[in-house]
Amino acid sequence: MKKTAIGSSLLLFLAACIWGFAFVAQSVGMDHMGPLTFNGVRFLIGGIVLLPVIAMRQRKERMVSKPSFPFFLKGGICCGIVICSASIFQQMGIRHTTVGKSGFITTLYIIIVPILGLFFHKKVAGKVWGAAIIALVGLYMLCAGESFSIGKGEALTFVCAILFSVHILLIDYFSPKMDGIVLSCIQFLTAGSICIMGSFLLEQPTWSQLLSGIWPLLYAGVISCGIAYTLQVVAQKHVEPAIASLILSMESSVALLGGWLILGQALSPKELFGCALVFGAVILVQLPSRGKGEVRKWLEVRGEG
């Protein structure tokens, strides 16, 4: 595997770790405000903190030319609408189901991504399918300790998993064709604006709510959105979406570890074994293939190799 792909995989793993600990921040933040308010503010913070970075890079590299701006705007708005919708469905679903079931169903995107990729004529190596199955077993042991059943919450969360899968494929399409930082900024501002408008209609947010939950908001906005999602956008230029989804799925393992370290929620032997399975699946998918490099194959499918 190329060094660039390995480095990008490590960046995706870092993003997964940040998102895993963001579950703790979100849990604390929800004690002070509604989900639309929390999501809206954190997405807007994530977009705003990237504006100075974009300005500095434009001065040095002159990245954004006028003819390309409509495409930049299109990519950012499309990704923003999808990630906003996925977050809303996830929050709606978790109100009607347990956190364990929600975590398991959400990470079904590791299976949905390669399935959706087939419709775009993307070939998926056999080891990716095998690793996805191993990861699913691990995620089930991690998150679904109680009896498994399908209800309203599970159905809503499954829609969320589909939307997150579409988001990964959109990033795979747009990120090689435009600057990743600009793409992240536009998608956050789009998602944040939609959520904030919804919060004023449904939740009536106040300044006291925002101040009481300022630290979770700053972590979720600056670190989780501004940094982690940007790492995803930049790193996916060199990692195929099926592999990217497997690496990013490790956020559920990190979330459980974060709950143990920060909130004092101990892990059972079964949950620890689930962590080991997920980690093993990610290692498996990173092993070099016998034929041509998989990243090169995917670049050739996109006409870039």
C-alpha cells in the first residue's frame, strides 16, 4: 500500500477517535439544549473556524478561481444537506430506542457504502466484504447487548445510516475535484443554517442554554466538526470509501472507551472483545493485496489513474 494511503488511513483513524469522544460531549451538551440547537451551533462553529484557514491558503496558493466557485458551492451544499439530514434522523431515532441499538444501526454504513458503490460501478475487494462482516459482528457485541428488535427508533436510525453512507460517497466524488477545506466549510455552514432555522421553529434556544453548554459545544464545533470532518475530506482523496467507512466505524469503539475513561462506564468482556474484532477488521482491510493497489484501481475507475 502506498505511503500516502497509509497516512490518509491514519488521519481517518484520528477523525474516528475525535468523533468517538464527541459522543461524550454531545451527551453532556444535550443536558442544556435541544438537538437542533446543539447541532446548529456546532456546525456553524465548525464552518467559522475554517474561514481564516481558507483565507490564508487563498493568499498563498490562490486556490479558488471564479469559474470553479459554483462547483465548490454545489459540492458543499450537497454534502451539508446530507450530513444535516443524517444528524437529525439520528437524534430523532435515539429518542425512541436505546443508545446501544442506535450505535449498532448507525454503523451499518460500513456495509451500505460498498453496496451503494456497486451502483456506481465501483469494484470492492473480497477482503473488504470479509472485514465488513467481522466489524459488524464486533459492533453488535459492542452496542447491542439487549434483545434486538426493530421499532420506530430503529427505522429512523437506519435512515440515518443510509444518509451517512451517501455522505461518504459524496465526499469521495467531490473531494478529489476541489479543495477539502473549502468543502468542509461550506457543508458545515449549510448544515448549521438549516439546524438553526429548525431550532427557532421547534426549540426556542436561549443564550443561557448556550453558555451552560459552552465546553461541549466548543469540542463538538472546533474539534469534531472543524478538525475531524476536514480530516475526513482531505484523507478520502487517497482512500476508497469502503475502506474509509470501516476505519471511521471505529468511532463506536472509541465512544465506549471514552464513556469508560470520562464517565466511569465500565466495559464488559463482551464489549472489549467487540473492540478487538472491529480493530482486527480495520487491520485486515489495510493488508496489501496481491494484485494492483486498490487505491489505484479506484482512481482509475474515477478517471484519475
